[in-house]
Amino acid sequence: MAANGTNGSASTLSETPATPRVLEELHSPIFAALHEAKAKKGMSFEDVAKAIGRSEVYTAAIFYGQAKPLPEDLDALSKALEIPSGALTASLGPSFWPHRAGLIQELPPRDPVIYRLYEAVLVYGHPIKHLIHEKFGDGIMSAIDFNGEVERVPDPKGDRVRLTLEGKYLAYKRW
Amino acid sequence: MAANGTNGSASTLSETPATPRVLEELHSPIFAALHEAKAKKGMSFEDVAKAIGRSEVYTAAIFYGQAKPLPEDLDALSKALEIPSGALTASLGPSFWPHRAGLIQELPPRDPVIYRLYEAVLVYGHPIKHLIHEKFGDGIMSAIDFNGEVERVPDPKGDRVRLTLEGKYLAYKRW
Amino acid sequence: MAANGTNGSASTLSETPATPRVLEELHSPIFAALHEAKAKKGMSFEDVAKAIGRSEVYTAAIFYGQAKPLPEDLDALSKALEIPSGALTASLGPSFWPHRAGLIQELPPRDPVIYRLYEAVLVYGHPIKHLIHEKFGDGIMSAIDFNGEVERVPDPKGDRVRLTLEGKYLAYKRW
Amino acid sequence: MAANGTNGSASTLSETPATPRVLEELHSPIFAALHEAKAKKGMSFEDVAKAIGRSEVYTAAIFYGQAKPLPEDLDALSKALEIPSGALTASLGPSFWPHRAGLIQELPPRDPVIYRLYEAVLVYGHPIKHLIHEKFGDGIMSAIDFNGEVERVPDPKGDRVRLTLEGKYLAYKRW
Amino acid sequence: MAANGTNGSASTLSETPATPRVLEELHSPIFAALHEAKAKKGMSFEDVAKAIGRSEVYTAAIFYGQAKPLPEDLDALSKALEIPSGALTASLGPSFWPHRAGLIQELPPRDPVIYRLYEAVLVYGHPIKHLIHEKFGDGIMSAIDFNGEVERVPDPKGDRVRLTLEGKYLAYKRW
Amino acid sequence: MAANGTNGSASTLSETPATPRVLEELHSPIFAALHEAKAKKGMSFEDVAKAIGRSEVYTAAIFYGQAKPLPEDLDALSKALEIPSGALTASLGPSFWPHRAGLIQELPPRDPVIYRLYEAVLVYGHPIKHLIHEKFGDGIMSAIDFNGEVERVPDPKGDRVRLTLEGKYLAYKRW
Amino acid sequence: MAANGTNGSASTLSETPATPRVLEELHSPIFAALHEAKAKKGMSFEDVAKAIGRSEVYTAAIFYGQAKPLPEDLDALSKALEIPSGALTASLGPSFWPHRAGLIQELPPRDPVIYRLYEAVLVYGHPIKHLIHEKFGDGIMSAIDFNGEVERVPDPKGDRVRLTLEGKYLAYKRW
Amino acid sequence: MAANGTNGSASTLSETPATPRVLEELHSPIFAALHEAKAKKGMSFEDVAKAIGRSEVYTAAIFYGQAKPLPEDLDALSKALEIPSGALTASLGPSFWPHRAGLIQELPPRDPVIYRLYEAVLVYGHPIKHLIHEKFGDGIMSAIDFNGEVERVPDPKGDRVRLTLEGKYLAYKRW
Amino acid sequence: MAANGTNGSASTLSETPATPRVLEELHSPIFAALHEAKAKKGMSFEDVAKAIGRSEVYTAAIFYGQAKPLPEDLDALSKALEIPSGALTASLGPSFWPHRAGLIQELPPRDPVIYRLYEAVLVYGHPIKHLIHEKFGDGIMSAIDFNGEVERVPDPKGDRVRLTLEGKYLAYKRW
Amino acid sequence: MAANGTNGSASTLSETPATPRVLEELHSPIFAALHEAKAKKGMSFEDVAKAIGRSEVYTAAIFYGQAKPLPEDLDALSKALEIPSGALTASLGPSFWPHRAGLIQELPPRDPVIYRLYEAVLVYGHPIKHLIHEKFGDGIMSAIDFNGEVERVPDPKGDRVRLTLEGKYLAYKRW
């Protein structure tokens, strides 16, 4: 399955326009190529994010097919990672509409890092819902007009991972 | 099913020690009584949290059976909500060990407020995992040594919900 | 289970403030009482909707616990259906936050009326997604800032059900 | 898996008659070829729909294998997209019977665009069912004798997506 | 759960109008009362069907909450089974809209009689689909404008069950 | 995955004896070859059925790997479709034991043609079970000693699909 | 849930005719009463089987609602267990049609005794299927015209449980 | 997927030591090669079992990857089937540890032959469990220290399949 | 559901012999009574275990219905907890055969304490399997002839939970 | 799928840096190469563990992609198994972050060795949870700061498998 992509160098990526494939697109060789080029360059997401002027989480989301980069994002990525611009545009350009949320095949997620996030939703979901209602009213936190951040918070008892998730409050319409 | 609890006043709650019931405990009448007393008092979780000296999310978690209050928490709750201390201790005292994460019966969660949190995990789970690894190494963000916060962030384009989740970094042991 | 509610008359409904019960609230006797009072009055949702100044779908959503009525909605319902205002406020008032989307226990939905809607999503979901992207960009149709309508469209070959679903376009934030 | 199709040009598509493959047919290279040719031409579904004289949703449904085009549809597509007519007929011609509704592998659907449609069914399914019954009787909205439309509705507070789904009313037969 | 219904006599059934209960309605005491009255009378479905002028399958479907009887059906049932007409109308009258297809909790169905029907769909589903397409075109057999019959066919090697399922052919609309 | 089979002509099919592969056998290239040869010949299942002296449903079941053809069936198929007899025998001959009922990957089935059959089982399963018991006793309709038929029944209000399923009655043994 | 049945003595069982309840019938108080009476008598299934002239497995199947006893079985049970004949007939008499195979709620079964049987099917299912085909042809072992036995086989290395399952061979019909 | 294996002759099987592949090993080409060689030789499992001195079920289990053959089993198989001993040892030799019970992808199993075994567990599982407890105590029938047999039992009313499953009784340890 | 049990004192427990109820037995009031009596006595499982001469895990397993106590265990429990011996014998005596492994309704388990055990199986399951095979051969660790222990291991970096699971090695029988 | 890896020799493994592939990485050819090299060397995990100075379980976890080896682990593995260091670093080096817990595709696990571990969690999960709470308080045993061991314990009645799982106690934070 896409064996070329996994050990192919970026320069061999086709510049043929990408075609929507719905179910397979999350396994497009372009994502392997992005990760590989970043590894070759020895760059972290922090580095790539700075190079393209996006946040770290958003940058990583591009690498996992969970965001739609703008043309300028692709240009910046092409320069930063030395991937031919044509290959990026062919796969992630105008006709690419991300198939989001399909990356985790197993539900509940099994990888312990991701499971802990999921567990936090299971344990604190109702308390958070109730607080959103008390602070805002009958509505939700958007997952679309949304941004997030991962930070390392130094702590003498052991550093902490701080995850900030922020979304626009959307009130339920009455009609 | 627990018909008494849903329209029973707090004063009729049994002071008999609670018994671990594993599967039913999330539906204990004590939780309905807590919510009801808070409603009668016209208190928000912000008010209750201040009254008992806990954070809002943690306080709400107690009301949903997702945290184990200390004796002093129960005392403070008893005073703040005018629920007999004995009833609280009987149900949420020394022999109460929360059955966490069982409150959401439907998986994936269906309530849109909670679903959006879940969707954020599906969409951004892998990017966040990768960033945690780059910033910390081979480990996870704890969901146990963990705290969270819900804030209202004013924004001219529409106020935003900011959710901060913070957990201790735990490195995988090598042995 | 809630045996009272199913054959209880509206006048016996408790005026005790409702308590959030998360999992049971969709089966609150208030919903049976609303349907029953409407049946006794011989009113259609069209009638009730006019009486309370809301659309038909929104009105029906209140009867199924899928919307949060405003105090004026409750007043209007109380008058239109002759249900004591206190009972409505106790169950659907300030402390009621709907647990939406939990009404359909079986997934996929089995009732043929609802299954056909679901089938339309399965068959036309990707075409609609693609059209939304082409017409709007990388974003979604909100299901929160959302309204809907059911109409009967006369047709000589057999009248047609027209379902209009309309939601605000929300663009994915880039950050 | 069908590696040729994903980067093969339309002209290399086999003109051998398609064979029903039930489970694999949704991944036929013809669909990638259709999307690719449309992208090369820089056409939107609106353009293609006009060129072949079909509605936009129906046209997009053909591109996702969710409709059975007539011979004249294939001819028109062949001209509009410059795909050899033989290749289209071989794959989508007389022996092609769409395997509908199988495109969404994950249930519930995960892509947020499609999930919101699904959520609307979960939240408003029962209200809509009840309104159909009150307006028509004991029957359903057909998902077969069915048509749909996606429109952009300008709105100063943010343009809206209007989705119209219309199906013939079918009464349950009594016998 | 509905303990009364299971050993209550028909004469004690409430005449209060039925209220839509969505999830519980399949367990309404009226269905137990119908079966019980039929047993007391020593009638088969063949007898009841003759008495009310409906087919056997349709008659049995009423007893399982899978069909909406007309007022005249209820009258005929009331006479044939000596159940008070008011009780029948209260539960199965104007405000009763069947929640169809929810009776089988376990999927796949487990009862061997029903499993064999299901197995026939699994084994012969694709062949039947293909034959419908060849004989009719791109469409389906309606399960709404539908009737069915169960017959005993004598056979020296062992009598056979003949199940006839018949539905209107519905062609997919093109638009 | 079996790429040869999907565009290979029948004459290139291997005559090596088929080996039981349990999970993959439903995707054997022989089935694609059968459908392809039938399409080339422009034959319907009605034509093939006549040519081999079997019923239409049974013939179609052979094409979907859901029946075990006898040597004479293979000979007749070979002649009727001009497929080398060796290829048929290699794949569907003495060592072929059908892996029945595995063709529908999605449960519930999603294709609307097949879903309607499934829905009929959900809606009418219990009524049919009850009628079988009343007409025959404590037993089932066999799905093994079983035959079926699809017919087109002309009807001025729209032709109807009649599906006849017939199986030997099997009584539960008492021991 | 059926609280009476669990500690009610057999003599208080209603003699009202049983009504088919489909989903609840597996929890009928009659089954608890049968087990209880057997326990009071200190009888094993071996004893009861001898008393009613049935095999042990069949006898136990009656106690779990998995078989339909004949009138003479009920008479014999009534005598052997001193349960009023009327109560047995009311619940397990002419209008009782077992809802088989629904007793195991969790799938896969979790109780280790039953799981081991299930595991044997998972491990040896394909080998057994292949052997049945080689010894009999294209058909199955009936689970309807079926009998079974549990025996204790003495063995110096530890006694063994021998389970014999025997069913009529049923050949697939060709038509 | 492993296309070579399915039509490759045994002599081309690699003699490279097999590597544990956990999930893929059930689809190793060695199993296809075993079945193919047996078919070429025209041997039944009865024949192979005699040739290698094992029981029929155990022999068939080797062919489906559900048992670990000893070196002498491999030698005997090599001789009986004329498969190079090296190929057998490479794949099924010292580093092969069967991944049992993974062969049935669909749960519940769908093939009717295997489903009937599964149905027998669903229907008679609790009766068998109860009998094991009465005859042995609090323990189980081992599925590890276990053997089984399939026999043809002549019967004038139709021959019967007799399946004998025998496992050591294991008592629950108390500690 | 078992409302009495949850706040009933032990002395009101029925001494009527327990009846096997398969699905409900895990919710028998006896288990609530055991926990309650232990809480009233202020005993830990360590205390109870010492009082009855069993290990802690085994003792706790009795309290959760996961083990079958011997008569002497019941006597000792009766004395230690001052629960009437008759009540214990009625529910957990000769006719009680535990329905093991059914206590965790949600799969995967959700409570974080239990989830971590489950996660350890997911992560280390294959490594452990491979080590068992290398150290013992083709067989398993019994979960029946099995014992376990939970210990607190002091550690300056934070005390550790040590879980010892020990089961007899069972070799797969060859036959 | 990765056909090369399964019969390729270690020396042909690419030294191109590995790219994160999320879903496919568990099937990387490096794992097959590790197992193969170990088999060629005739080493047990005990041997490899000694050679690299890690415990046996941890060593086996590396072979199954469930642990992240340090550079010195890779060097030691390279020497011990004579696998080129570059190939190991490319696949398991700095950019490799294990996707843990995804190796078991079937849930519940089906292989009997792993199922028994899972069954132990189902049966003893609640007792263990309760003991952890009594011995430590409101917290969990970490599965991250965790180690395990498999030992053979000689026993005259049959040697036993002793599995020791040990994790740091983590207390729930209060905030």
C-alpha cells in the first residue's frame, strides 16, 4: 500500500494534480514525504512553525492531513523543507479538502497519549458542558473556529503539559 | 429508577452509609440532590467553587460523581448548600471511590457540547501527540495528576471558550 | 420507569425544580405531559407553533427535549396547553440544559422515517461536503446556528416532503 | 490498491467492460479519473452540472459513485471532461449498478462537514418524523424518489448553507 | 418495568390518551393486553385477521406495534377481542405513530426463526439486488408500499414455509 | 489486491486448482470473470439461468460466490459464457466450499436495495415468527433447504417486486 | 425488575395466561420459580431430567427459557417440583414460543465457562466446517434438529467434560 | 495481498525462516500451499490425518493455522503432501506460535456452517454451564487441554453430524 | 432496581434460597449488604481477608460476585461481618454459580484504574505471549487455576502498586 | 502489503529515515527483520535481553513496536543481532514514536494467551481497583511508569506462569 511513498524521496513525488479519494487520502504519500523531509532537515514542529508563520499545532495538523494549507503555506513549506512546490500543490492544493477526524482508526483511541485526552473528555465532559452553559448559555465551543496550543510548563515536581483549546462560543439559534 | 431522588428534597436523603454499587453509583440520588440544592440556592458553580475553595471544574466534577471529595470538601458543601452533612458523608464519604468516565453512555458522545471536545481529540490528537513527544520525549500527559479550567475570553468577533487542560508529563519507564 | 408520567395528568406534575440528570432527562415526565396536553387539546405542532410564535420544527424539538425554551416560550406553552407554568419552569427552566442528540438509542436509527434521513446523509454526504467546499471554502454548515423546516409540496405524481436545513457557514480558523 | 488509478491519466483507463465487484467498486479508478479531469479543466461542479444538464448534487453524486448516469450523461461527461467515452461506459455503463451508501466507512461519520448533517438527524430526527406524520400521515419521505440542493444564502451576519432535501411522500400500505 | 401490564387484565387498561414516548412505546401494556385477549379467546392470527378484515401478517404487525391501525381496525379489534375500545384508541389511536423496526434489540437478531430470515438477506442479498436491477432498472423494492404473506406449502418431503414479500418498485429519481 | 482479476480477460485465468482461502475467497478473480463474460455476451441472469437450467436467484448466487455449483453447472456455464472449463473447475470445483453470508461487509447493510430487505426483517420479523409458530409449531423456516424467486408483477399503480422465499419447516427436536 | 419473582414462592405465581413480551420474556418470574423449586427439592438436573423423562441438557434448556415444553413436560415438572400446573401452563403453555439465543447479553460471552465454548468455535470452526463438507458435502449441521449431552469422563490426569453436539445434516438445496 | 501464494506452486515457497507477523500470519502462503497440495493429491483430511498419525480435527486445524505442529508432524506432512520440508519448517517450525481464534473476521460468524455452532452456544450455553457446575463444581471445561471430533452418524431420517468436544475440567482455585 | 438492597440493612435480607438469574445476579442485594456491613465495621479487605483466612484479592472477588465462597467462607463472613448466615447461604450458597466477568459493562473498561490494567494487556500482550511461549511452549497461563495479589511497594520516588498474577501453565493438547 | 519485509533479509532494509505513518507503522518491515534475525541466531528473548541489558518484557516490547529504544539499545541490538545499525536507526531512531496499544486488532483479544490476561482484568478488575483504593487512596497504578516480568515458577502440580505488573501509584490531583 503506497509502498513507494514510505521510502521514496520527496523529489520523486508526482506533480500530477491530486484527486479526491475520500478514504485513502489520509494515507497519501505527501504526508510521509513531509515528515521525512522534516526529519532529514532535523527540524522540530517548532522550527517548521516559525518558518511558515503558523502555530505549532496548526503546522502539525498540516503534516497529518487535518488542515487545509493556503497557497502561501505551501510555498513556505516548500522552501523550508525543500520539497518541490509542484508536488505539494498537486496533493494539498486547490482540490484538496481535508477528510478530518479519520486518522484514528480505533475507537476509543488506543495510543496512550491520545487516550488520556479522550479520557479527560469522558471524565470532565459533563462538568465542562455545565460550566460552558453557566458562563455562556445554551450553546457550544466551536471546534471549527478553534485554535489550540501545547506548552511545557516547568514545575519542580515534574514539568507539566499544558494544552489550551479555544473555540468561539456558538449559541443555539432559536427560530 | 431512583425515583425518590429525582423529586426528593435533600433532607430525606438516607444517612445510611453508601455501598459500592459499581454500575449504579453514577445514578445515586446524592448527585440529583446536590444539583437541586444548588439550583434552589441560585448558585453557579463559580459560587459553589468559591464557597468550598476548589476550582470550578473540580467542583462540577464532584456534582457529576467524577471526583472524590475530601471530608473538608463535604463539610464545606454541606454548609454552602444546606445539605445534611450525614447524607453527604454516607454517599460520598470514606467508602466512596468514584467510578470515573462512565457517565457518557453513548460512544462517541452525542451531546454536541461534548462531541466538539471529542472531535478536537479526533482531529488534533495526532498533532498534539507528536508535539508532546518533541517537547518532552516518549511519554504522556497525565489525566490523573491533572487539572483543567474553563474561561470566557472576550472577543469582539464573539467571545471564546478557553479550555485549559494541564497534566504532569510522565515518561515511559525503561527497564 | 417514570410510570407516573405516562398516565399522570399534567396537573400532578411536580413543581420541584428539575435537577440535571444527564442520562435520564430525556425521559422526564414533562415531555409526556406536553405531548398528552397537546393531544387532549387536539392541536397539531402547526397550532402550537403559531400559539407560541416559534417555527414548527423548533416547537417539536422542545417537545422532544432537543431545545432549550426561553421563559417566554414556557409561558406561551403554559397558556396554549393549560399546563401549570410552575411544572414547566421546574423541568425546562433555568437549570435545564438539553442533552441533545441522545434520543435515538439505536445506531443506525431504525425507524424508517428517520432512517431515510440518515440514508440521505450516507448517500449524499460526500457530494454535499464537496459542494459546500466549492461554494464556501474549507468549512462546515453549522448545526448550532441552524434552522429547519418541513413542508408539504403538492405534486400531481404524489405530494412531496420538502426538508430545508440551513446553517451558518463556519470557516476553519487558521492560526 | 488501484495504484494506477490514483496517478494514471484518464487516457490510460481500460475500456474493458467493468465487472461488478460489490465491495471494491467504490474505489474504481474511474472516480479518481473524473475528479482529476475536472480539476485539470478547472471546473466546479456547478460548471460540470451545467455542461451535462443535471443538478449539482446529482452531478457530484455521479463523481462519488452514488448515482447511475444514463448513456447521455456519460456522453456529456465525456465531452465536458475530455475523458474517452469508452472508459466511462466500461465502468459506469449498462452493467454498473451503484453500491450506494457505502462511501462512509466510519459510523458515525467523522468528517466534521458530514458529521454536522448526521448530528442534525440525531437532534431533529424525531421532531421531523412527528411533523411528517402530522402533515402527511403514517408514511415516510422517500430517499429514492428524492432530490437535493445546496445553496449559498447571503446573510450580513455570515452567509448560510441552505440544504434542501425533497422526497416523495410514501404512505404505508395496509393490506 | 410495566409490571402491571404483564399480568393486568385488559379491563384495567387506562383510557387516558397515549403519549408518544419514543423509546418506551414498544413496551406499552396495550400490546401485552392484545396478545393476552387473543390467547383467552383461543384465537389464532388467522382468526383475528378474518375478524378484522386484514391480512395475517398485517394483523400480527399491529400486535407487535409495527403498524398503525385505522379507527375501523381498532373497532374491529375491540369487538373481536372484547377489549374496551377506549383503551385501544388511547394507546393506538390518532396520536400513535409506530416506532417501527425497534423491536429486535440484538443485532444481528438472535432468535433462530428471525436469524434465518436475516441470513437469507446476507446470502441472497446481492443476487436479489442484481436481479431487481436487471428486471426493473436502478431502483429498489419499497418496504413501505409493501405487503407480505406467510403460507404453509404441503410437501411430501416436509411441508415448507413460503414467505412472499412484495413491494412497489421505486426508481431512483434523476434531477 | 487481485488487480489482475479485475481487468484480466477470462482466458488468462489460472487453471491451477483453487485453494481455500477463507477470508479472501469472496474476492476471487473468477467472480469478476463470470460477471465480465456475461456482460460481454450481453446476457441477463434470466438468459444464463435458462442456459444452465437453474433458477435465476440460484444462478446469480453462483456469480456472487454464495452457492456451490455442480460439475454440470460448471460445464453449462463454461459453454454459455465461453469461459475455459478448467478455470471454472479450478476455482469453483471440488475443493470450493462457499464462504456464505460474508459478502455484506457493513452491518446493517447500507446499499438501499439490500437495506429494504433487512428493514422488512426488522419490522415484520416478530409477526412472521409468530405466524410460523401458529401455522407449524415450535420450529423455523430453513435457510438451507431453501429457494427463492424475484418476479416483476405488473400493476397499474406501478409494477411491484415480488420476492418469494421458501424453506422447509424444521421442528425443534425434543430429546 | 421482576422483584416479586426473585423471592416470591412458586405458589404466588399468577395463573393468568402468559402474554408474549418478546424482549422481557427471558426474565419471566417462572424461570426463577423453576430454579427455586428445584433448589428447595435439592434436585439436580439429572434428577429432574429423570423425573420428566427428558435429557439433562433439554431439561436445563427449559429452565432457561430455551426450549418449548410439551403439555406432558409441564405436567411432569409440576409434579416433580410441586409447582402449580396452572402457573406453568400460563407462562410456558400454548402461547409460549421461546425467544431463543437471547440469554447471553454480552457478545462475546464473558462468563469463562461459556467463553471457552465460544473460543472452541473461533479456533476450530473452520476445521470443523471443512470436515463437515468433506464428510457430507455442501451443507450444515442443523441446530434445530439437534441434541446435546454433557458427560463426566473419568481420567487419571483429571476428569474431562465431554460435550456431544449432534444435528441432522442438511444439504443446501439447488434450484 | 500475497498474490504469489495463492497461485504459486508449493515448490516456490521460500525456505527463509518465517517471522512472527502477528496480524498477517493467518494469511501466510504456507496455508494456501498446504490446501493446494492436498487438493492435487486428491486427499481428504481423513487421508492426511492417517498419514501423519493425528486426528482429523487436529490435522485440519494445522491447515488453518490453529495448531502448532511438532517437527515430526511437519516431516510427515512434507512426505504425505510432497511439500519441501524446509518450506514447512520455515513457516510452521520452531518460531511459529499460532495466533489462534483470529480466523473468523466477522462476529458473529456469518458462514452458516459456523453460525450454527455459534447459535448452539447462544441457545445451550447457560444450560451447559449449569450442568458442568452440577456435575463438576465451580470450574470450566478447558479449551486448551481439549480435543474434538466430527463424525457421520447414519440415520434413516437423514444422517447426522456428531461433534464431540472434550476438555479437561479445571476447578477455580481458591486462595 | 433492587432499591431495597441499596439502603436496606443486612438484617432485612431474605433467607429464601437464591435463584439463578443469570443476568441480574451481579446486582443481587447481597453484594451491597456485604459492602455495607464491611463499611459499618470499618474493616478493610485486609481485615476481612484475615478474618476469613483467604487472600485479599479473593476476598474482594467474593464481594463483587466473582468467586464462589465455600460454606466455611460464608460462615466466617457471617461472623466477621455480623450478617445472618441464612441470608448469605440463600444468595451465595450451594445454588450460586458466579456469572464471572460480567461486571464491567463498558468495553473497553472506562474507569481509569481498570483501564490501565486493560492498557497493559493491549501494550504488553504480545510480548508476554511470546515470552510464555519461549519459556513454556505452546500453551497459556490459566485464568482459572489462578491467583493474584496487590501489594504496596515503598519507593522513594513514589510508592508502587505491584500486581502479581499467577496461573498454571496449560499446554495445548495434541491429538 | 510490505511483502518485501516478510521474506527480505535484514541486509536489504532501507537506511532511509523512517517516516511517521501512524497507522501502518506497526507493520514496519523492521519488526519482521528483528524477529527473523533473532530466529537465525537462535536466540531467545532471555538471550537478547541479556545482550542489550534490558529486561525480557521490555526487550520483547521493542520487537513488537511497543517501546521506544534508546540509541544505546539500538547499538546493542545491532551488535547482538547483526542488523545494520543504520537500518535500525532509520526505523526506530529519533523520529520514531511508538503507536502503542494498536497491535491487537480484535477487541476483545482473541488469541487465547492474551484473552486469559484480558479475562483476568474482567473478573478481577473491580476487586483490584478496590484494593488499590484501600491501600493507596483515590488514584491509579500507572501504566507508563510501569514495568513487568514473566517468570516460570516450578510447581509439582504443574509449573506456573507468574506475571508481575508494577506501576507507580498516581494520586488524583485536587485543585
